[in-house]
Amino acid sequence: MGLTKYEQETIINFNEKERLASVYTHNQGLQNTLLSLCESHPAQVKHKSGDRYGGMTFELPKKWVKIVPPRVLSEAQKKVLEDMNRRNQERRK
């Protein structure tokens, strides 16, 4: 039996003493990102384990764990992006 979406957690755990953080996740996008980091930065990021429900545990430097608010665009920036999107859509047709 599989886990419900509610049970498919992402848990980030670290303390003040150790320099590493532990990330346990079921999120496929985050797993792919962390697996890529394991390949590109093998000295810093380690894939520690996986479970039978699809969760994976990784270890990485805790200073890599960031909480970043979304970027707020000005009206001029929004207009530039809208124009770029419109041109790209026209090019694809």
C-alpha cells in the first residue's frame, strides 16, 4: 500500500552544532535536483538512503538550505516578460 499525498513529506533537519543538514523527501523534483547535486558536487552532497515508499534521504551542507521569498516584479519587468512570452509563442506557431 502506498502513501497518501499528505503522508509524502519533505523534512529538513539540522542542528546548531553540525555543519550538515539532512533532507528526507518524496518530492520528485527535489529528489532530481538533489541527485544532480550528488553528481556535480559529490564531496558535499550524499544520497544516504531510500525507502520502499519512494522517499529519499540526502545529506548536504546546512548553509545550502535557504528560504527565499518570491521575487516581486515591477510593472516594467512584467511587460518585458509578457512581450518575450508573446514573441516565443508566435515563433512556435
